[in-house]
Amino acid sequence: MVDPPKRPATGWGLGKKADQELKSWRRQVPLFQREYDQAEARQKAAEEEHTAARTPETDYKALKAQSDTATAYRKLKQATFNVADSEAKIAEREAHDAKQADNTLRTPTSKSIADAAAEKAIELRNAATGLREETKEAKERADIAALAVPKMPESMVEAAKIEAAEKMKQKVDKNGKTNSKTNGKENGSKNGNTNDNKNPPKVKVPPKVEEKVEPEPVTKPEEKHDPSAVEEPPKDKEEVKPEPVKPVANPEEKGDPPKVEAPPSDKEEVKPETVKKPEETEDPPEVKKAAWDLVVIPKENLIKESPHLTFMRMVPGMSDGDYWASEGFTYLRFLMDFYLGHKQGWNPLYRDRLEFLSNRKKIRKICEELSCSAEDYVTFFELDKTTREQRVPSNYAPAWYMALAAIRKDAELGKEFYKTVWKVTFGRDPLLSVGQKHLLKLFPPGAELVEDWEKYQDIDWFEEEPKSDISWYDFIKVQWDTIENLERNYGKGLHDNDPDFDAADGDQC
């Protein structure tokens, strides 16, 4: 009886490509690990600087460092998943080849090899599936952290430009050094070693090119034909110039010249027509022009609302209809103001809401981005109400309820305006954000995690069998407790800490 063939080291029928891919991914994992460790160290330093002095610059640095750390962690998880996925694919290929070998050999040894390969493939595939879920969570965290990064303060813009210019200069210097090194090696090999067969053709090539580029063969034919060739072209040029003038002067005597002149005259007439056509195509959209030339509605004609906007805490026992009737419009106002800050750069410390929305350039950008008319612009940004200048009373709101508010209001209106705003702002459908558990921050625009985030990140209350004993009411309570704590901390930073001014001396002149 013939013994079964031994398994080769690379697996049954496994090619070199899979091994090379696996090796490349394994080499990248320590690089991403080092990048993640460096980002974590930078984040720690930025947070310490932020706690020591709370300024817009330190706030931006801390949030940017958090975003960089989350991005580095996502890359690390992606690389580890790629390694696990490649290993699982190799194991599955080996199991498949072992199964085919067992089908042909039908021996106990081949069967044991096939079973062991199948078990190994299943084990590695389960590990890769777990890493896939971790990679998805890391990507979501990175997206949330990226949303939390505000716009760079103006005081840091110039420094960032200088730093970028220095980095580019360093790259150029490095490239110059490498080029000089390579040129030095080539020159040394040319001067010192004459045994190389690659150098002679390099030396012979330039003289050949120079001989081809020599001006002598070019000038000689010109000198031979100078009297004839030089006299004829100027005559042709002189004849070409007066030709269009002569037939224009005598259009009635000769019938042929006007026929020749017709195409150039037609071309001249077509040019202004082509210039006028795009102007005429830009004129018809009267909606855009009306929106750009929007006239601010006087206060006497505004729709009277309650003196101040409200933002009531969500109580677990309160019905959804009552809460929507009382606070639904505040959530929609929060969404529109978040869009203004995140996408249009509105800063309420520098620009009033009405002043910002009355700017013609901003009106044009917003109407083009959201594809809205002048009536929609006034209605959805609530410029026809007495509360048009007010800010939302809360700086934080739950993302999941804002997504539900956008979906619900579009269903009532029969259009997808708020869905468009959500897609433009967050780059995804609001239906995909219903399960989000973080809070949106209005100013500076970003996101915040609820307290004890780790307890709630894996829970999905839409499933039939929840993964934890934590109830939906507990999560609602934690969300609003987090909002109140954040509002308290945010309010502390708004007070004037200048020791020269005392509250008792505020009214004295």
C-alpha cells in the first residue's frame, strides 16, 4: 500500500501570493502600533495642557489629539483584522486542499489531516469575525472623534502654515541629499571602476544626442535657401493681412470674396452668441436670485412665538407625542444651527444668527448646497419667527432623537429636506444614526460621549433579546444627567475671570 504524500510546508496547493500578502500585513502591524502609541502620548500631553489652561487653542489641540488617537487605533485594528483575515483565508484554502486529497486517498492519515485543517480554519475565521466587529467599532469612534474637532482657531492658522512649509522644505532637502548621494556613487563608479559594462553606454548617449541637436545641420539648409525662403514667407504674411481688408472694401464688385469672408464673419458672430447663451442659462433660475436678494422680514410681520426657546429634559414616563409636541421644533432648530456651525463656520460669539443668515454669500452657498428655494430658506431656518435671533438653550442634544426628529418631520411635510441636511452634515442617512448613543455638541460643533460609555456601547434596545440588564430608561437618565453636567462645566468657562472687574463695581461709571 502506498503511503499518502506528505503535506508541503506552504500548504496544499497554496500559492506564494497569499504568503506575501500575509507577510506584508504582519510587517505593518508594529508600525501602526508605534503610531498609536505616539498618538496616545500626544493626546495625554494635550489634555494636560488643556486642564492647565482652557483656551480655544488648547481645546482644539485636545480634541484634535483625541481624533488622531482614534484614527491611529482604527488603523491598528484594521491591520490586525487584515492579518487575521489572511490567516483564515490561508487556513480555509489548506482545509479545502486537504479535503480534496482525502477524497482521492481515502486513508486515516488524510482524514485526520483534513479534520485538523477544517478545525483550524473555523477557529481562525471566528477570530477574524471578532476582529471585524472591533474594527467597525473603532471606525465609529474615529468618526465621532472627527466630528468633535472644531475649526482651527485663527491664531493657529499661520503657525500651521509655517509648520507645513518647514515639512515640505525638509522633504525637499532629503530628496536633494539622496539625489546627491546617488550622483556621487555614479560618478565614483565612472571614474574609478572601468570594468562595469553599464557605464560606457551612459557616457556614449549624451554625445549622440548632442550631435542630433547640433544647430549646424539646421542652419545650413536655411542658409542655402535664404534668398528664396526668406523672401516668400513675408510676402505670404503681407498678403494674408491685407486679404481680409481688400474684399471688405469691395464687397459688391466680386461675389467670391464675400463667400470667403462669410465664415470668419460667422465665427465672429458666433462668439458673442456663445457668451450670451450661458448668461441666459444663468438668468432663468429666479429662485436662486430671489434667495440671494432676500429681504429681512420686519419685526412687525414676524410670527409670534413664545418669548424664549425651551429645551425640556426627556422624562422616561412622558409620552412620545407630548414630548414631540413640546420640544420637537427645538431639536430641528438644533440640527439647523449645528449645520450652520459645522458646515458653514457660524460662530455665535462673532456673528449674530440673523446677521449670519442675512449674508448674501452665505444665502447663496446654503441654497446651492441644500437645493432650497427662498421660501424654504426662510421657513426652515425660522427667519419668519420672533425667535429667529435666539440660540438653542442647550449646547448638547442626543444624536438618536435628532435623527428621529429629522425623519419624523420629513414624513409630516412629505419632502426630504431634513434628510438632505443630515446627509450634508454627517455624510450618512439619518436612519443609520438612530442607534447612535453619543451627544451632539452645538458650539464648537462636535460630539460627546455619555457617562460610563463602555456600559452602553454594545447594547441595542431594538433587539428582541437585550445583551444587558440595563434598561432604556436607565440610558435616558444617564444621557440627560450627562447633558446637565456638561452644561454646568460649559457655563463655568463663560464667566469673566478678570480680577480687575468686580461684580459690585459693574454698574459704576
